[in-house]
Amino acid sequence: MRLEQIVIDSNDPAKLVRFWAELLGGEPVHRELGWAHVEPPGGVRMSFQPVPERKDVKNRFHLDFEVDDIEAAVVKAVSLGATREGVVHTDEQGSFQVMRDPEGNEFCFVR
């Protein structure tokens, strides 16, 4: 068994795939029935499935992306349409910054 892809519900898959492709690399692919995906270099395919309902509550699952420089990653993500949640947190495991993509899905930059 292996992880094939991560599927994220989206109101606008075409917009969300562009955000993630710009952030992580790879080319956005638009598929039938409104689906889209990106395969970041060295990563797992991220697919975006169209759904009518909006995201209203905190994710039960989120992605962590290891970065060399949290602040530089935040600046890039914000320039692409993400928002920062709070400040960088540091604990015994390292540091992390909570972010939201353009549709409000939480993810973190970690170091």
C-alpha cells in the first residue's frame, strides 16, 4: 500500500491548484468535471475536487511542509494568496507557523 494522492474539497479547484502549484512547484492540471491536480517535485499529487459547500470549521487533517526559512516561506505564500494565523510557535520539536490557503484550509511551515 502507498499514498497515491491527497484530495482536498474546493469551491474553485482551478484557483486552488494554481496557488499550490506556485507554492510547491509543478504544473497545474485541469481535469474533467472540474477537478484539478498538481504533482509537486518530490511530493505527492494534490488533487482538488469541486464541492458546493464552503469550509466553515477547522481542518481535522492538515499538511506540514518542512522549510529552511519559515519567514521566507510565509512571505511567498502570502504573496500567492495565503494568510498567516498567529505567530511562529517553538517547542521541543522545532518551530512552526500555521497558515491558511486561499480557501481557508490550514497548513503549516515547519523547521
